[in-house]
Amino acid sequence: MNYKTILDQSSSLLANIKVKSPRLDTELLLAKSLKISRENLLLNLKSKIKTKEHKRFNFLIEKRRKKMPVAYILGYKDFWKSKFFINNHVLIPRPETELIVEESLNFLPKHKSKRIMDIGTGSGCIIISLLKERPCSSGVGLDISKNAIKIAKFNAKIQHIDNRLKFINSDVDKYKGGKYDLIVSNPPYIEKIKISRLEEDVRKFEPKLALDGGYSGCSIIRRVIEKSSYLLKRNGNLILEIGNEQAYSVSKTLKRFGFYINKVSKDLSKKDRCIVCTKY
């Protein structure tokens, strides 16, 4: 059987169970099974698959058929300009979260040393991306999950910035550190009642700790804002990812804790996704 036939059959199988991107997912999983790049796969569609490779592919496609996200099956996800190793102990990095990186770089001069904190760091993708862009700066990544911290440390090490970055396993309320120029956070912001309505890929496989924002969806956000008001230097910046209906309520909380709202950034779907603010 050649590569094209396998791709056609398997993408049709995934499409039948309402997988969002069946062809792309199938191509990525087949490329992994063959131990080649996706580009190489697409250039050699008439090539025949070996029995061992076919068994490996069937094992992976069965995982996807059970709605395990492709990123967890592959063990990595591309974010900003790098590849980050992940597992189901951390949230899968998403394209809309790159907005935090984009906005943060505006407050980080290239040749100045700034201190950055990432609250709820997960895989470390945000703060690692920032420090790779700003070699004079240093940072701290905070997460309540020990397993997430292990993943973040591994990513920092393979990206060669572990000498400028420290990861701490702690609840945000218990952390007592120095002052920071910039704090970034992609906190849990899904309303508790909506967790059960999330897509099966997310609901069954991604860590609830990284999704559940409490009754209103803003419980963790409020704690991040309150702690940031103490940890930020005067005129320091806080950049938060939020749910698309949370801009008004989060803005009110920010003002109550002494923040000026610089802007609310929208993602590619034109939904409110990121709040940029400055401490008075």
C-alpha cells in the first residue's frame, strides 16, 4: 500500500468521527510513523509503506480516533519560533497565546536587562519564547503542577536558556519573590460549568487544572492580578490572556488593583484575547 492510499483511507476515517483537520492530522501521524518530515511525505506519495511502519501508524491513528490530540501523540507543539515538548500534564500551546509574546516584546527593549515572570507557565512556551527574543533579560516561571515544571525545565534546557530562567513549583498566592518589570500569564479562565461542554479532545485529555477558572471563569485571573500588583515594579506591565467575554469584568478588577488598561488585543477570530496593562 502506498502513502497516498493510507492517507486517503485514514483521513476519511477521522472525518467520519468529526475530527476538525483529518487530512493534516493523518499526514502528521504518518510522517511520524515513517520518521520523515511531512514535506518529505508529500513529495513521495507513491512510495510503499513497510509492515513495521504500517503497524506503528495504525497504533497512532487509533489514539487519534479516540480523540487524543495530535500534539500529545507527537509529543511536541510548534509555538512562536520554536518546538516545545509537551505531554498531558500541560496545556497544548495555542496560536492565539502567541499574542502574549507579540504584545510583551513591545515592553522589552532588545539590549536592556528586564525581569519577567510567567504565572502558570505550563510548558514554559511563553517565557522561553520571550527570553529567546531578548537575550539580556531573565525570568521566573511559576506553576502549581510539579509535572508541568518538569516539562518547562526540559524545554528551557534544550532551548539553551536554562541559565537565565528559573522555574518554581508554587501556588501563586504563596509565592514571595522580588520585583518584576513584566508579568505574563495564560491562567485557567473557562467557567466551571462549561468544562463539560468543551470539545472531547480538550475535555478528556488536557489538564483540568489549566482550564478550570472557577464559577465565573475569573477566579484564578483575580488571584493573578492581585499578586501581580505586589510583584510588579511601578510602571511595570501585566499581560493576560482572557476568555472572549471577560474583558469588561477583568478590566474592572485590574483597575481596582491599580492598573491602567493599555489595550485589549483581539485574536485572528476578532475575539478579545489579551489584556495589556500598566501598574500605576
